[in-house]
Amino acid sequence: MTTSTIERAYQLARAGRARDLNQLKTQLKADGCRAVDALLAPRSVRGHLEAICAATFRPAAAEGATAQPQERDIVGSGLARS
């Protein structure tokens, strides 16, 4: 069974792969999804997807960069161990 455009939009948004709704639409179209603009036009769908994108987006890590937080980030956040 194939994934609908709406289901795929939510999958991409939850995966943190889209910065905003426009980037999400671009990815969906690149994946071959049809009627993307029409299906994501309802205000409730747009608002929900925008909120998910904003909450989950994480930029791609730079080449050779580690995903681990740096010591200075941990200290500054109050998460450092005593």
C-alpha cells in the first residue's frame, strides 16, 4: 500500500527534515507526491505541519562534526555535572 501525500507530509515533518512548510512541499514534490499544494492548503493542516516542522527541524550536521553536545554547551545550559 502506498503512503498518501498527507501521511508522507507528517512523516517528513516529524522526522525533522523540513525547516518550514515550503521546504516540506518541495520535498514532497521531489518524492513524486501529487496535489501537494491542494492537499496542504487547509488552514488546520498547514498550521499543524508548520508547528511540527518548527518543533522538530534539525539542520544537517556539517561534514566531520559530531552530534554530541560540546562541554561548553552543557555547562552553559545548567546540565553539567558537579
